[in-house]
Amino acid sequence: MPTPRSGTRRRLSTRLLQALAVVWAAATLTFFLLRAAPGDPYSRRLDGVALSAEAQAALRAQRGLDAPFAVQYVRWLGNIARGNFGWSSYHQRPVAAVLRDVVPRTLGLMSLALLTSLLAGLAIGAWQGTRGGRAAGEGLTTAPLLVYSLPEFWLAMLLLQFFVQGLGWLPAGGMVESTHAYLAPVEQLKDRLCHLVLPWLSLSLVGTAIFARFQRASMHEAWREPFVRTARAKGLTSARVRWHAWRTALTPVIGLAGLTFPALLGGAVFVERIFSWPGMGSATVAAVNARDYDFVAAAVLIGSAMTVLGNLLADVVQHRLDPRVGP
């Protein structure tokens, strides 16, 4: 006889298979679209030198680009299954080595932005949701709405203009200064934090506005639920009532966090370019311009995996908060 636990495992297995299918479909589509476009990694200049037709043909043969698309695809799938992401023609290094350098930088930036925006958005939205239309709560609603209407790249440019060119408080870009290695440990930490502030703010401010507005609407809805009136009638303190209402309103916001993750990944591409943050977004844009097939395909594969895993994790957390929501 099937148990609730076995049913949950079965649903999770199904979700994992669906996630794998989504990742495979995204990577496969990218693989064929890249090769269907005019040109290839060796039809342009390499290290500033224009290659002869013979040199281009030799490099294509060396990398297997002269084979039919179907053959290239089968080889690529076999390499991916063995953990070999190929060779980056732009970086002149194995793709896996480049990803080991850039992915942690993007993941760290995105994780920090998601965490701070989620916590700040939940706090602001919950406070607004319990104001019941008071002037203070409604006044604070305007600020998230204004920030929400700004794209990440435009907000990043405004922050750059204000804090760098206007006040001169923060560095314009990069992860560290050129003299970072010669600084004392405390100064090195300060240097890293100063370079982190603007990219982090650019991503987290928009996320905070999104979570705040969504949490506010959820709190308004939960505040009108019958259990709130019952809790008040039983004499529960205002803090306890707010806690129960907030927990009920939290479930849909966690689902939103899973959907926000891919949006953060897309926003990180622009933010990293604006602030010269050496992460996966910057590396992917450079690889696209250079038609670096293997790196772009690997970046899409990693990005798709991060997206589906983020959504799956959000579903699991939702199920733990409210067992009626299936994982």
C-alpha cells in the first residue's frame, strides 16, 4: 500500500526527470542554433591575427567542426556525459577550467543578492501587509514600486553615476584593485567588499521590491482568513497572530523565489558587464561574440541546471511549510 512518503519520493523523482529533460532541451537547442548561425570560432581573428583559409580548415578539423551536425552532437553528448565540456576557443583553455573560475563568482553574487532581497522583501512586505491601508504602510509602498519599474542594468548605471562619479565612494568595477595582493588581510577584505557593493545593490534592490510587493499582497490575503479572526477571539497576542498570518503568507513567496532565481541570472549578465565583474555572465557575453561554441553551450547547460534546481528547491520548501503543496 503506497504511503505519503513514497508518494512524495515518486513526485520528486518525476520532477527530477522533468528537470533533466528541460536542461537537455535547452542545451540541445543552443547547440544547434549556434552551429546554424553564420561563421564559427575560427572564421574571425584569433588573438588579433587573421587566419588563412588553410589554418581555419585545420583548426576546424582538429576540433571536429568539419563533421556533420549530427556527428558533432553525438560527440558533444558523449563528452558531456564524461564531464568534458570541451575547449574554449576564446579563452584558449578547457571550458571546465574557465567555469571553475567564473561560476563561483556569479553564484556568490547571486546568492548574496537573493538572500538579502528575500529577507528585506519579506520584512517590508509583512510590515506593509499588517498596516491595513495606513498612511505609513502605503507611503512605503511607493519606493518598492519605483525600484521594481527599473531594469537591473539601468539601476546599475544610476548607482554607478551616483556612488562612483558623483560621490567617489566606491570603485567603478572589477573584483579587487590591482594592488590587492600587496594589501594587509583586513585591507584585502575591505577592498573585496567595496567592489562587491554596487553589483550586489543592483541585483538585490530589484529583488527586494519584487518580494516586498508580493509579500504585502499575500499578507493582506492571509490577514482576512478566518483563522486570524479565530486567533484574535481566543485572545492570542498580536505578535502570535502576525506570526501565524506571516507563515501562511510565506508559502507563495517561496515559490516566487524559485522563479526569481533565473531572473537574477539574466540580470547578472548585464550587471557583470557594467561593473566588469569577472563572472559567468561576462565570460558568456565574450564567448557569444567570439562564437565560442563549447563555452556558450556549457554556460546554457549550467544556467538551465541552476534554474530548474532553484525551482525544485522552492517547491520542496513550500511543501515543508504547507504539506498541501506538492513538491
